[in-house]
Amino acid sequence: MAGLPVPAPRPPINSKQQTPQQAIDEFWGKFTTKTPGKATTIIPHNKYAERAARRSAKAIGTNTQTSYEEAAAVCKAKVAKIAKECRRVNQKYRDPHFDLEFDLKWGSRDTLESLNNQREKPSSDFKPKSVKRVVDIFDDPKFYIEGPTANDVRQGRDGDCWLLAALCTLSNKPGLIEKLCVARDEQVGVYGFVFYRDGEWISEIIDDKLFLTKPDFDESFLERMLWEDRERINSEEQYRRTYQSGSGALYFAQCEHENETWLPLLEKAYSKAHGDYSAIEGGYTGEGIEDLTGGVTSELYTTDILDKEYFWREELMKVNNEFLFGCSTGMWGVGWGDRKGIIELHAYSVMKAVEINDLRLIQLKNPWGKDEWKGAWSDGSKEWTAEWLLKLNYRFGDDGNFWISYDDLLRKYQAFDRTRLFGPEWKITSLWTTLSVPWTLDYHDTYFTFSLAKTGPVVIVLSQLDDRYYRGLEGQYRFELNFRLHRNGQEDYVVRSTNQYCQNRSVNVELELEAGEYDVLFLCKARRINKLPIEEVVRGNARDRRDKLVTVGMSYDLAHSKGKIIETPGEKITRKEADKRRTDREKRELKEDTMRYRYRQHYLRVKDHNKAQKKKARVKAKRAEKAKANAKARKGHANSREQYHPGSKEQKYVQVFPQPKRWVKLEERVQHLEHADEDDCSSVSSVISSVSEFSDASVDSEFDRRAGRNPAQRPAPPYNHQHDDEFESSPWNAMATVGLRVYYKVSDEDKDKEIVKLRVVRPNPYARDSEDEYGDDESEFSGYESEFSGYESEVEKKPEEPIGFKGLDVDDSSKDATLEGNNEQRQKSILSLVLLAK
């Protein structure tokens, strides 16, 4: 039996008897939704989002420091106002929007867990036991002790090693971490931080409450039983000092020093900005550095480095100056688990790069504060001598700091996050838009265009919204971006971005760019994920997690307000023209339908009338013959009788009989039929007249009457889901909000000039380019015209417009087939790419 062939399953029977091409066309017709769109507001009637949309509608060039200064000023004002209010009522500050104590005691977990967007609710690993203020945890709390350093960082129970690695990296450049906490009043317990989000700085306010690993003495059970197993002078105080005192008592991130507080408070502020502690689990060091500095991160892969000498000299040797670096390994998944002490899927900070006696060494930092490299130049390895310890000012210890050679770095680490920092000599111009992303992979019809007034260094960044800020409302699609920079009107591109495997929030290029006009064509690749649609998440949380939904929904609304499409004057004109064309078409269709109906009714009535006339004629003929026979019979009967006529010479007697009633009625019915025929003919004539004279005023009146009818009151036609497949029930409907940022250096004399002008060009949705909008060249009523005649319809012809050609990438397999012209012209097109590259 094992050797018998297994019959192949039969292909499904095509019940519609379609050609293969027709079946494919039908599939793609059902695959994509007919009503593309995305929820842009979660909060009903959100006036704050409308206000933010107006502010982001225009691209204005500003200094890269301006946004930070504005956010810092607002943050300081918030802290000052809160501190004043608290002192007036003699109370410490309690954050009503991120209250850890209320959240823990009542079990709402809004500060710990994001909105659930999965069919089954995942279990949370966060289980803090108590909440206390800073002054109740630390004996002598200090925000900074000898400044923030990488050695302060200890990761807690949150999976935010990427963020802590970013903080370790920032500590190498003095002043970067200090810029994040712009105001605080430690007596009142209020702190103000600033972070970089979607191209601009934002402020965040928190109180001084923190989660602890152990419960309070009065609320503990097992710990208290064990603690009171022996006599103590003050059990409660000794319990607090042991379990709830110092940095080691904190549930999340902590500083190494027992009384230093900047790290747990910064982590809390960053968690609040993103909604909860769960939202900051998992990430990439480069994205964390971006959020903390406002820089631009590029993802570099070890196997892609062309010139390792150049990478060392022009990249790594500039660490902590122009660039900040992070690194990681195991990006394709966990293998052995560690590589000579290097943890896979874990972020590390590049602290320092030195070259001494032709030996290249890099100092790295593990944000865990432990677990180090065990190869050459690791702590205690044979390479170390007393001389080298002095040269590098280094001492051994399991603190997460270690040295590694440049060659081992490239062998053991797979990816680098390089973040460019911007000083006050840089300016930025940015603009956002929202667009529908098709399933097909091609450069979008929407694109950005900008003019550069002066030649100079430029950094171009194409980004999407950071959905970490509204976890649970991300939707069902993930997006990957790429772009090409073209000179205006040219198909051959100047430069294009590089694909990024992990960090898909943005892509960028850096180059020296000549003054001129440029277009940025971008490719947005959407991938469907197994998440609930946004509307279902809102429905599922509106009742039980209102406060959480309001908080995250507001963040969602403000983010998407950046890409709100503001109608231009030209689009407004074409929209009104399109509305008028659509109204005229609908009126024309209404008139055609009405006329078609009346012609059909007239045709049927004439047909029925003719049948009735023939029947009446037959009845009339029969009755006439019968009446004639009866009249003849009466006449013969009268002659056989005599009638007396007085006054005559001869008296004649004639007997007179009255006419039977049925004879009288017969004559009346014949006369009635004759008159009815005349009435019917006049009726038919009146119908023909009413059809031919159906006025436009009547059409307008009927159209207005139908337009005023509430569509919700119309019964929906029955829909049969029995034959729906997965694509019909959930068609493709990907929408993305993307933005372009252009950074450029300016001199002191040009700092007030507008060097870059940026705008977005999108296809006019009201342009006359749709068959569906204008109908066929022939009216559907034309078939009835020949049948009934007497009516002609006018249909607008669809204008022909040229279609723009964006061109495939030079390394696309289909590029050759798309080259146009003869052999000489095709070779010229390829040579132009070579010349452009030079």
C-alpha cells in the first residue's frame, strides 16, 4: 500500500466558465477594497487634532534646535505651574494621567499594559508589588551623583535594553542626557522631560512615584510571615530597609548608586510618552538615540561594508563627535544564545574607539551592567598589561564594560546603528501626507518635490509615524519605505536609499547636493499582519478601558493629524467641477431611467390598447350582426300586426309591443364602446406628449427629492456571504502616513533665508481620468432609442491624458524590457545611468 501513488487533488471547477485571464482579473477586482481609507481620529470630534493639523499643513524651514527650545520652554512652564498649584494646596504632585499607585491598587494596569489588538489577550509578565515616592524609597535621593554616566545604567524587568543602550551611548557626549530633563521640583515631586517624536520635540510631565518589587509591610503575607519568624525591634522599618529601600528595590530600571534617581524617572517619562511600560519593550538602539537626540539613524550591516579601512577612519573614529553608535548580533534570530559572552538579540553601546601602536580597539557597554565579552582583550585576558591598563584608563570588573578588537567586532557583531547628530548650523524642512498603498510594488503616484537654493551637504529622511506611541492601534499593516532622488523631470535618479532589515521607521541618504529642483519618488511596501483592525480594538476597549483608550487614542489622533490632506485651491476647483459633472450625470441617468420607464409603459399600454381594440371590434361586429337580425325580426313581426289610425278612411289595427330592455342596453354598450375608443386614443396621445415634453425642471425636482431622502432609511439589499472568500470579506486596504525631512547646513549669512522649499505632489482625485466617473462612450439608453425613438442622450467623452512613467530601478530584472526606442536609444539610456553615477 505504501508504494501506491497518491492521486493529486482535483482543481476547483470553474462554474462561471471564465477564461484564466478573466478569473485573475476578477480576483484582483475583489482583492482590493472599493472604499480605501483609514481611521484618522479615534476620539470623536477631536478639535485638538484639527488644531494640530492646521499647524502641520505647511512646510517651514527652522533650525534643528528651535523645536527643542520651544518644547523645553513649554516643559519648564508646565513644571512651574504645577509646583505653584501644589504649594498652594500643600500637597505633593500626583499625576492624574499616569498614576502608578491607583493603577496597581485597582488593577486597571493602564500604566503597564497596552491596548490588546489580538484575538486572545496575551498574559503580562509585569507584576510589581507596590508603589512609593522617591523620598520614601531613597534615604538621600539625588537626581544626579557626579553626573549621568554609562556606569549608572542597570536594566530592570522591562525589555528596554535598546533604550538603556542608547542612554549609555549618550553618556559619552557630555550634556546630551542633561538636556532631556529640562525642569524638576524634587520637593513637590514633579519632573519635566523632552523627547523627539516624528520630527519634532515634545514635553512630558511625571510625578515621583515608582514601582517596587516587594509589597508593603501591611499588605504582604508570605514575606511578613517569614520576616516575623523572629523577634525584631521594629519589624516594619527593618522590612522597608531590606525590601523597599534604595535602587535595588525598584521594579524597572535603576541606577548603580543607591540614591541616584535620574534613570528610573527618565524611563518612567519615556513610558508615559508611549502610553505604558509594555510599549517600550523591544526596539533598536538607533531609534532610541533618535528619540533622545533628534538625530538621524542609519542601519549598517557588517557584511555590506565595502571599505573596512574607511569605516574605521571616517565612521567609528568619529564616535561621540559627529556620530553615535550602537551594535547588536543575532539579528536573524537566536542561535547558540551567546557568542563568547556576547548576548544575541541584545543591544550594546559603542563607548570609545582608539588606535594605539597600530592596534585598533573599541570599548563597548552592556546595559545589563554584567555579562561581558570573553575573547581577546576581555577582562583578565593575556593581552592586558599594566601599561595597557594605564593607556586606556581601564580596570577590570563585571560591570558590563569591556574592550574588543576591531577585527573581532566585525566578526561577532552583525549590525551597527549609526546616528548622525545635528548642531545649530543645520536647518530642517519637513512635510507629511497620507496615501493609499497598493498591493503592487511600484513607486507611488504621490511624491515630494523640493528646491535647494544653495549647493551643500544634505540629509534626506523619509519616515513613517512611530506607532510605538499608540500601541494597540497600529492597524493590520506594517510598512517598509525606500525612495529615489531625481532631478526634476528626469527618469534617472541621483541617489536612492538602502533597504533596512530591522529599523523600518525611516530611511535616509546623505550627500553633497547641487542647487536645483528635485523630486523624491518613494516606494511603500505594505505587509499584512495578524492584528485586529482599529475599529474592533476601539469597540473592544471603549467600555472597560475608557481612560486608556482616550490616552492612546489622543496620541493616535495627533500623530495622524500631521498627514491630514488639506485641499488646495486647484483641487477645490476641480472638486466642484467633478461634483457638478457627477450631479449632471446622475440627473441625466435619472432622466434616462424615467424616460425609459415611460417609454416602456407607453409601449405596453399601446400594445394592450391594440389588443383591446381588436377584441372590441370583434364583439362589436358580433353584436351589430345580432342587433341587425333582431331589428329585422322586429320589423317582420310589426308588419304582421295591424294598427288602428284614427281619422283615416280605413281603420287598421296594429298591436304595439314595447322593446325588450336587453336590446336597449346593447345599443347603449355599442355607443359606449365607440366613445371609449375615442377616449383611449386621446389617452394614448396624451402619454406620448408627456414623454416627449419631460422637462429639466421636473428632473431637478425629482433629483432634489431623492437627494433629500435619508440613505439610512433605505433598506439595504440582501447580501449573500456564502460565496465570499477571505479576500472579499477582508480586502486589501493599506493606508500610510509618511513624511519627508530635509536637513541642510547653512552659514551665518544664510540662516534667515529660505534655502529649501518643500511640497507634496499627489494625483488629483477629482481629475477626469476614470471610466467609472464618466461612463461609457455610448449611453445605456441608446438601445431603447432605436426601439422607441423620440429621445437622445448626451454623454461626456472621457478625455485622454498622458500617463507619467516613473521607471524601474536600475537593478530590477524587468528594467531592460522597459527601455524604449531603437537599439541606439536604449544604449544611450543605459549610458546615461553610468554618466550620472560618475
